[in-house]
Amino acid sequence: MIKTDIILSGVGGQGILSIATVIGEAALKNNLYMKQSEVHGMSQRGGDVQSNLRISDTPISSDLIPLKKCDLILSLEPMEALRYLPYLSDNGWIVTSSTPFKNIPNYPEDGDVLNEVKKIKNSVLIDVEAIAREVGNTRCSNIVLLGAALPYLGIPASYIEDAIKSIFARKGQEVVELNLKALAAGAKNK
Amino acid sequence: MQKLLLLADEAIALGAIDGGLSGVYAYPGTPSTEITEFIQLNSDAKARGIHSRWSANEKTAMESAIGMSFAGKRAMVCMKHVGLNVAADPFMNSAITGVNGGVLVLSADDPSMHSSQNEQDSRNYAKFALIPILEPSNQQEAYDMAYYGFEMSEKLGRPILLRITTRLAHSRSGVVRKEMKPQNTTSFPSDPKKFVLLPAIARRNYAELLSSQASFVESSENSPFNTYYDGDNKKRGIIACGVTYNYLMENKELINGSPILKIGQYPLPKKQIEKIMNECESILVIEEGYPIVEEMLKGFLGKNLTINGKLDGTLPRQGELNPDSVKAALSGKKAEPVVIPEIVRMRPPALCQGCGHRDMYEALNAVIKQYPDAKVFGDIGCYTLGALPPYGAINSCLDMGASITMAKGAADAGVFPAVAVIGDSTFTHSGITGLLDAVNENTNITVVISDNLTTAMTGGQDSAGTGKLEDICAGIGVKKEHIRVLVPLKKNYDEMISVIKEEIDYKGVSVIIPRRECLQTLKRKKK
């Protein structure tokens, strides 16, 4: 049975929807049901943004994930990962970038946010930008994060690999290879 | 058939295209913008020559759609909920004229005010205008309703309100496409006076509208979008409207055998409402927005039946519903409080780094400091964020265009300096007529049109006044020497400050236009 409820989070402009696009393509190609609620409009201007992404092999009712039912919080920013903690199920996972995005004057001390994430038993902190740089391009850091989350997506890794191949195909084989490398690097470094 | 992964907004666009649309008319507004954008980029729409350019505002959009309908073709108007206030005059009267080609009026409500200044429920407008409503619960229904909506409008002879809310508008799911229908050919109303609302004709038309109400109810009773699910447990019946049906089904285990009436078309289907009210001891009404159905049922049939919903606190009156608030309503247990860890700080949206509005506010604030009695009237757009720190620059934000007219009223009341800050797109939407009022009285106001050459807030749509602002202002009578164009950059601060000061000190109408392209549209162009 496949049923994974994911909250993608970050700061407006970080591109959380690019991750959703890959998971969405993977779901659609494999005839899974999917609902994905997005944020458009005012909050995209550097505010906190999230997307509720639900995939399942049976029909999905709500576009929103109920409290304590989220299987995975996938975040491009560590404080933003914590914002959705009330939605995380008891056995759910947090996979988040460890790099803070400081566009507010009262952002907490770095260490405090990371310690708070570490307190959660199922959490993965990953320096996606550093890994993306090693792979060759910081523009694929979102895919590195997705790689780190592969074990918790509830769908085979090959679905995601195929989705990356078809999404980036029009940008050329080189871009496909780079993103596959980023995915693998994320998976290895989690 | 292959499923397409579409936002409900996109599903509506595609449903309309496939349903024989000839023109979409709209002004951008979250959460409705993506409908028109989809049609603008769609290859079938291009091949069919479907009109999709942005209109100056929702009123011009609505009137153009009625014009297209007059000529026999199918038209759709799209707007956010408050846009329907702007279009209210033609909207209300289009119910009296009726349609020739089918008309869909799409209004996207924003409960929880994700990107709006109120939570008004557009269903009230359709009730007010006495026309039917379609309200989808999911992306496929959104497609289907747009697809069948034109025929329904033509059959019932009136425009149809298609109501969605933010959650559905901006949620994606699989949608199966239907066969494309042909567009209508040009044809004129069989009754040549139908669209001439002189009192004598309007009285006749209104009588027809009133007598059509029964056919609207009958259409609802037979609608595939209104479904009755029988249940053995008659203690409580449940009526779920539009997207709330999903929240109900998310809590299947709590339904407990209750009969359910799923509503997707209004006016309410009388037969089904009678059935559920007759067989159940109480009714739970779940609807997004205002308690409209709930209020109607409280008086329906004059029966003494317990109706639970937003009026008695079973569901929250404010904000959008969700699976948890519906769970609480079903179980009778209070919703769990959402406790966010203490360390998490608010992260409000802000103007982009390097945005021209920032430079405009820096300079304006520097001048305003010298006038302790100054008031600055704001408007709707990215620059409304100038109300927040670090600027705290504006004292008002009411509706599209109100910066100029509020400044005028305040100046009439003796406020000096009275400054308006408005964007280029908002100015052409609703600012021009207010400026004309000020010019005609030579009111002592200073209007800043912060021109970023786009409709930025909604994602960078074409702005109706691009390249024309100075001519528009001069054309309605602002003196040429008091139309001042600036480039909002740090290096120009001294010039900006002296120009703003000069124009504030000028006793009369002056317009300052700081002009620099939106960084977001610039970035997209470079890609």
C-alpha cells in the first residue's frame, strides 16, 4: 500500500515547488493518486511557504493534511521545518537543509534551531548546498534534499529517478546526469 | 485517458476551452490569476483564437464578456472575490439582461485571507442577482463545471457564477479531459430589446428572471453535482458544500452512517433538502465562507429542527475550514490546538531586496519626516508591504484605487500633506477617475505612481498603462510640470528627495512617477 503525506516547507523564492514537481511526475507516471496544495500570492515575497503533497494508491479526499498525519516534513530551511511540527505523525520524519535563511531581524541563534531539530527522534539535517557544490552546481540543492528523503517517500527510488529523467530531458543529458548525481549524493549523505 | 496534473484554476481554464470558450476576460487577482494565464499559453486556445488579453479591471472584463455573449459566443470572466465588487454593476444587471452565448463568472474567494483584505463569500452575490452557482469540490469537477457550464448558462438563459476558494484554486490533482466542443458562431438575441435595460424592458426581464427561479431549482435537483448519499443513522444529516466534502470524507470513520447531501450547484435543490430535513433529527452544515446555507435552512420549511454549523460555533466562523475543524464538528470534541515550537519566529512577506518600491519608500519617508502632520494613503499591490517594518510608511489600504481618493477626502478635510502611493496597474485599474476628481477641484494632493511596469503582486502580468502613464495624467488635466518621472535608485536619492519635497509644497495635484522594472519580471526575461 502506498500512502505518503508530505509537507514541503521553506521560504518564498527557495523553490519548494520544484521538489513537488518531481514527486508529482513520479506519482502520475505510476498511476498513483495525488493532491498537492500550493501557496501563491503575497507570501511568496520572502515569507514562510509550504505545500501539502499527498500521494496514495487509493483516492485522496482532503487537499490538506490533518494534524499529526504527516509522514514527512521536507524543508529547505531548518526553522521552517519546525513550523509544521504539529502536523508530523509520531513515526514521521523530518528531512531538512541545515542552512538557515535569515531575512528577519529576530532569527534565533543558529545552534538553537539545529538543536531543536536534533531533539526530534526521526530527523535528518543535511548541508544540501555544500553537497550540491561538490556535485557541481548549487542549483541542484533541492534535488540533494530529495535524495536524502528517498527512504521516507514510500515510493521506490526508481520512480524518482525516472521522473528526474523525464523532467530534465528537455534541458539535455548533462542536466539529467547532474540531477541524478545530486539525488544519489543526497541519498548517500543523509 | 491520460490524466493531467492541474491546479483547479488550470482545470477550469481547460474545461472552458474544451467547452467552447471564445473569450476570457479578467484582471489578475490571487487566487484566480492562473486561469487566464493558462488560456494565454494554451496551444488549443491560440489555434482557436480565444481572446485572453488582460482587461483594465473586473468591470471592463465583465462588460466585455457580456458583449461577447450578446454576439452569441461563450465567454468567461475571472476575478478574485473582491473583484466582483468592482464588477458588481454589470454583474447584477447581466442577470436582468440574461445571456445569448453562455457566460461563466468565476469568482475565487479567499477564506483565511491568504492574500486579501476580507473573506466575503461570492455565493451571496449570486443569491443577490438570483442566478445559479456551481461550486466544485475537486479539480475534476472544476473542469467538468467549466465544460458544461456554458450549456447550462445558455439553457437557463442567465450567467452562472462559478465559485471556488483558494485551497482548491491552488491545489493540483489528476484531471481527465473531455472532447473539445465547437465554439458558437455569431448570432444575435432573438429578442432585440433583451439587452436594453430601459425601465419598461427591465421590468419585463426581471419578471422573467423571477419566474425562472423554479427552473433553476429544478436544474439543481437534477444536477450531477448535487448527490444524496443515503444513510441509516437519522440522528444527524450532513450537508457539505464544495471543497468541504473532502474534509468530511477525510473523517469517514466519524460519519457514523449519517445521510449526506453533497452540494455543488445552487439554488439549493429543494427535493433533496426536504428529504434530509424530513428524515433527520438534526443537520450539520459544512460550508466554506459565510453560513449561507445554514442561515437558509434555519428558516427553511419553518420547521423546528436543530441546525449545527458556523452560527452555533460547531464550526469556526472565521478562516478556511480544514480536516481538523470538520473532525471536531463531527466528533463534538474540541479541535486540538496547533502548538508551534516556541523557537519558530514569524516570517512575514517583504519587498524583494533591490526592489524599486524600497527606494521609493526610503526617499518618501525621508521627506515625510519633515512634515509631522503628513498622512500617506496606500493601495493594493506589493507596495502595500510598505506598511510593515522597516518602513511603516502608509496609513491606509482599503481597495483598488482608494489611495488617491482617500488622499483627496483627507485633503478636503484639511490634511496636509496628503500623499497617495499607488502602483501602475492599480492606477489604471481604478485610480484614473479618482485623479480626475482631484484635478477638477485642484485638490492639494501628491500622488506617487510607483511604476514597476507590471502587475507584480500576482506574478508579473502585463500592466494596462505601461508606456502611457504621463499621457494619461496629462490628458485628464494634471499640469505637465507637475508630472515628475524619477528612477528609484540609491544614487538618485538626493534628486528624489528634492522632487518629492517640491511637489508636496506645490499647492495642487502633482504626480510623481518613480519608474524601474520589477526585479522578478526582469529575472524571468533574462532566463
